[in-house]
Amino acid sequence: SRHRDVHSATMANQAAKKRKEKNEQEVAKLQKVIIVVNILFVLYRVLYHWSSFRIWHWFGLAITSAAYYFAYFTISSSAKSTVDGTGELIDGGADLSGGGLIEYYFDLIYITIFVQAGSMISDYFWLVYLVVPAFAGYKLWTAVLAPGMEAKEQALKDSASKGDKEDKDAKKKKEKAEKKTARPKIKYVKH
């Protein structure tokens, strides 16, 4: 039994090490791509085409920088491994290929790269960035607002039908009481 426990712990540690290495590679790759795209954008769009660089371009650069920072920071924080007091690896970090919210942060980085690279060619590429709030609104609607509204409507229907049933029950009781009072009262006397 002890041998099996040691073997299981060793296999779990190997999986954590593999995930840690994979996460470090993925985060390093993202960092390189973000840096390269930003350098190209600054060199080409800001410096080379300075005469056509307006306040809106500064605003766009600030938005893309904020998106990069937020998404990259979240991904790299999730990817961080955990070690115990002796330096032994406990957890290799979140599985970055596991989907969930991490997947949306990767999507945000990829869209930002596309928009920033494309905006070196044409300012119309900034319009592609509208997909981010549109998708966020869609997810908010389908995951939070619509189900909440449906639940509220169902609760109202349930309470209305419950009220209708209570009204019918009360009406039946009232009718029964009226019939009872309307009956002639006869006393039977036993001799």
C-alpha cells in the first residue's frame, strides 16, 4: 500500500512538472508575440507614419495595451506553479488548454494582436475590436440576464397559478358554506 501511495505521488508530481513546463513555454510564447507586435506597431505606425497618428490612435494603443496587460497577467497568474516550504512542486498551475475563462483571455490576446497588426495597414481594423464588447454582451445576456428574467417570469406564473388555485379553493369553500346556510334547518327529535 505504501509503495502504491509513493508511486501515485510520483506520477502526480511528474504531471505537475509537465504542466509547469508547458505553461512556462506558453506564457513565454505569448510574451514574445505581444512584444514583437507592439514593437512593430510603434516603429511602423507611430514613428514611420507619425504625420497621420492622431489622438484616436493613442487611445487605441492604450486600449490594446490594457487588454494585453489584463489578459496576459491573468493567464500568467493562473499558470504559476505552487511549491511547498522545501521547494517541492505541489501544483504545476492551471491547465492553460483546459478551456473556461482562460480560453477567453487567450481569445482577447489573439484578437488584440490581429487588430493591432491590422491597424498598421488600415484604421478600419479597429472596428474588429467591437467583437469583444459584443461577445461580452452576448455572454452576459445568455448566461445571466435571460435566465434570470425567465426564472422571474416562471416565479410570477407559479405564484399566479397558485393564487388562482387558492382563489378557486376559497370560492368552493364559500359556495359550500352558502349552500349549508341556505338549507332549511330541520331538527330531528327522537321519542
